[in-house]
Amino acid sequence: MAIAELKKGDVKDIGLADAGKRKIEWAGNQMPVLESIRKRFIKEQPLKGLRLSACLHVTSETANLAITLRDGGADVVVCGSNPLSTQDEVAASLVKDYSIPTYAIKGEDNATYYSHIAAALDHKPQITMDDGADLVTTLLTKRTDLLSGVIGGTEETTTGVIRLRAMAKDGTLKFPVIAVNDALTKHFFDNRYGTGQSTLDGVIRATNLLLAGLKLVVAGYGWCGRGVAMRAKGHGADVIVTEIDPTKAIEAVMDGFRVMPMNEASKIGDIFVTVTGNKAVLAHEHFERMKDGAVISNSGHFNVEIDIPALEKLSSGHKEARPFVEEYTMKDGRRIYLLGEGRLINLAAAEGHPASVMDMSFANQALAAEYMVKNAKELKAQVYSVPEHLDKQIAKLKLDSMNVLIDKLTPEQEKYLASWDEGT
Ligand SMILES: NC(=O)c1ccc[n+]([C@@H]2O[C@H](COP(=O)([O-])OP(=O)(O)OC[C@H]3O[C@@H](n4cnc5c(N)ncnc54)[C@H](O)[C@@H]3O)[C@@H](O)[C@H]2O)c1
């Protein structure tokens, strides 16, 4: 690839840029916290001259983050963090209207997906920004020549943080990474309310099913699972939860859900949503038990939660029933509908998280990148949390943008809370 070509990126159709720009601006209207950071970044240029490669879902919200980083002085390139999550019009606009080279095409095959990651690494990043740790994993395994130039990175999601912690533990990780996911202003809201709403949005857009009265099985009652279950209950679904963690299972019971093993749930569920970050949560033995017409979907990071090869083995064939809905006919005649190829359904069939929640997630990304640049020298090749003061600052900015006021501790209250002898 020639340099000029390389710098523009690789998008589906540059002619889609106008629609993408409107989408980016619309999302920007719901992202006041990120906008306030962008305004400060323009003045202070905290990322001046730094090469930054961001491997994120290429959505209108991500575009606003990329613009903020660029306005903070960074030389930014973007690639997709999932083959099915790219909004092609947004990718086109990033290239055409914002001069941010972007490598992402919705529906790209695996080879193209990894070639896009390779192109983002050809940018020789000093800062990496990941969603699922594919960029860092590729860098650490295939592009070790770049390691000496890397200052540090940030990671957006639970699964990425788990991978990075495993790398740090066995010494594979070679630079510090900030776990944006672990910020309270990220997972309390993004994972719960963002994934909760947008996952059901994806299921509904793909199938047009009425959730009321259906049995909806949520596998995993972590931050995302709680959100999916809560929102499905609001739609009138009969929600069933499966878990492997006893504490989470009690929580689900006390939140009013039925909890049972997947072997039982698979017999009665109408719709299944996996959000565990684990593999083969829906597997051979579950497909064998499912009812005719069962709908299966995933909102966890990787497309391994549903064992698709096992589904294929059990079926006599499959065909597209409608966009993002693949009908598998079992050898006994039952039909099972797989949504979005088992990839994150909220990004495959809908638009991912709403902008107002990504406002806080991406404010964390922007401030984490700034923090990394300022503090990298003191940090080791470990996974770090977002400092509490930044987390609180984001919460405060979000409240301000919503015109919500809260109380302040009085001096007496501060003293009372700080002392051990005033407990009576
Ligand atoms: N769709 C999205 O846009 C989106 C957004 C944020 C996070 N994620 C991804 O969603 C996944 C879950 O994230 P989270 O923040 O909820 O994680 P979490 O750690 O809070 O929750 C995961 C839960 O799954 C449970 N679990 C693990 N294996 C299981 C199994 N076999 N059966 C049933 N339950 C099982 C765990 O006990 C845990 O309670 C991750 O892969 C994360 O990266 C997706």
C-alpha cells in the first residue's frame, strides 16, 4: 500500500461521508462531558505530536472521541475492534471530513479485520487504545519491533481487561495500560444501561419480536447481564438468569428473576442472550434441548459465547431468514435462529450504546490517555485503574450537564465521617 493510500485508511465507500457527519454531530450533541474535555484539549494540547492508534468499534460516538484526541494534538488513526460493528458512513466521514485515517468496513472478513489492525500498528503508536485487546495482543506477538516506542495504552472493555491482566501476570505485557472499564463512570453506566438497552434494541431490530410474554434467558448476571435482564423485565418478558457465581445468582434471585442451570433454561427459553465474557455458554447440549423457533444471541465481547461450530454440526443446513437472522434447521426439524453471527448483537444489528452513556466512557478514555502521557514514566508494565479523582471529575461533569445538583458534606459531617470516636 502506498503511504498516501495508507494514511487515508480503508473504508467501504467514501461517498457515505455526509450521512456519517450528520450521525457524528447528532451523537456529539449527547456528549457534553467529552465536549468540555475537547475544549480544554484544544487549549492545552496534552497529546501534542503523539501517535495514537485506536482499535474501537467505529461508531458515531467513537468518532467524537477520535476528534477529541486529534484536537488534543494527537496524530490519530482508527481501526475497527470487531468485524461487524463498524458504521460505514461514520468511517467514511472520519476520513473525509475529519482527516482521521480509518480502517474499518462492516462485515469485513477475518483477514481484512487483522490487516486493518496491522495498518493501525504501521502508524507506530506511542499510545494504544483498545476495545478487547486485539491491538495490544497483535503488537505484543507480531510487532515487537514497535514496543520501544510505546508509552502506554488504555482498554475499554471487561474482556480486554481480563486478557491484559493475564498478560501482566505472566510477564507478556510490556507497557502500562489503564483499564478504562474499571472506572465506576464506565461500567456502572455503559455496561449496565448501555448494553442493557442496546442489546434489546439489537434483538428487536433483528427480529421484530414482541418481548412481552416471552421467556428471555440472560446468561451472566454481571454488569451487562443485570442491564439486559432489567430492561427485558421492563418490556414484559419473563426473565430467566443463568450464572456460575453464587453471589451474582443470589442477587438475580433477589432482583426477582428465576435462576437455573442452562440445561434447564435451554428447554424453555424463547430468546437467549449471552453476556458472560466466557466461551461455549450455549453449546451442543443446549441446542439439543431448545424449542423450535428459539432465538439465540450474544452481547459479550467475542463470538465464542455461542458454540457456532457445534450448532452447525447439529443442523442439516442454514439460510438467512432476514438481515442478521440466520435460520439453522436441526436434523430433527427444529429451527434455531442465530442473530448477528453470534457477534455483539447491539453493535451488529443496532447502533451500539447510546451517545449519552458513551460520553462518560469516552471521557474516561480521553482523560486516561492524558494521564498516561503525564505519568507513564512512573508506571510499570501493569494494568492500572483510572485514578479516582478522574472518575469523580467525570461524574461531576455529567451531573452538571444534566443540571442535577447534589449536597455537600458540612464540616461537622466531614469530621464525623473521618473520626472513630464520634460514632455515638
Ligand atoms: N455489548 C457491548 O457493547 C458490551 C459492553 C460492555 C462489555 N461487553 C462485554 O460483555 C461481557 C460481560 O461484561 P460484564 O462487564 O458484564 O462482565 P462481568 O464480569 O461483570 O460479568 C460476567 C458474568 O458472567 C458470569 N459467567 C461467566 N461464565 C458464565 C457461564 N458459563 N454461565 C453463566 N454465567 C457466566 C460471571 O460469573 C459474571 O457474573 C464481556 O465480554 C465484556 O467485554 C459488551
